[in-house]
Amino acid sequence: MNPRFLTIFIVTLALLTACTSAPAVPPTQSADAISTLAFQQVYIMLTQTALAVSPTPSATPTIKATPPPKKPTSAGVTPKRSVTTAFAPCWKGPGPTYTLISNISPKKYVDLLGIGNVPGWYVVRNPYFHNPCWIEAIYLKIDPNMDTSKYPVMTPSP
């Protein structure tokens, strides 16, 4: 209990009891009896527990995982994800004239985002940083059921 709160409470209680127009104390009660009654009242009020607000929520929110978007397909067959065939550099644009973002390990699955405007390049979601990057076609194995013509043709940002 905060001592400052207790002091303010006792002073307020004393002021309220002094200002009320209660009948005078019969002469048979002593000052000790009045003090005892006042203390008992304060003790009862301080020991009663109000409904405490819990800092933790009563229900734990659940995070709903959203399924990955469906890839365009040909003939209604769901294609497998594209996978790297070798240690593959992933660039900010088509080739080493652009900044190298990362190298992707062999046999790492990547999501195809688009077709590069330069032949032989694809734009994929980087599996490490989750941002788009450009990868050369020789490093990708693309499922033959995947209709790549439905993907957008992308140009690199400057």
C-alpha cells in the first residue's frame, strides 16, 4: 500500500468526520473507543479488495496463417514450387551490373513473382529476406505444369 495514499486517506477521513453534523458523542464513550472505531473502519476499507484489472488479456489472440497465393497453372494441375538447382546469386536486377542481394543455397524453394524483361531471368521472393530479387534461369528448376505466361513481366528498379 502506498504510504502517501494512506496519509491522504486518513486526513480526508478526519476532515469528513469533523465536518459532519453527527450527534455529539455520548459522554459514556471515551476517546479511545472513538479512535478504535475509526481505525477499524479504515482497516476494513483498506483491506477490502476491489476487482483488480489484469494486465494480461483474458483471451489469447490467435494468429491466423494465411495460405500462400495460388500459382497460375496450366490444365488445372497445381504446380510445385520452383527450386534452385545450384548455389544461385540473387540480384537487384538482371545480372552483376546490379547489387547482389544474397546467394541462395542449392535445393532451396523460391516463389516465382514474375518474368524478367531480360530473357533468361526470373524475379523470385528471396527465401532469406522475403524481398524480390532477380535470379538467372539456369539456376532454377521450374515445374513444367506452371504456366509462366500468366506472370507479369518485370523491369528492375534503378
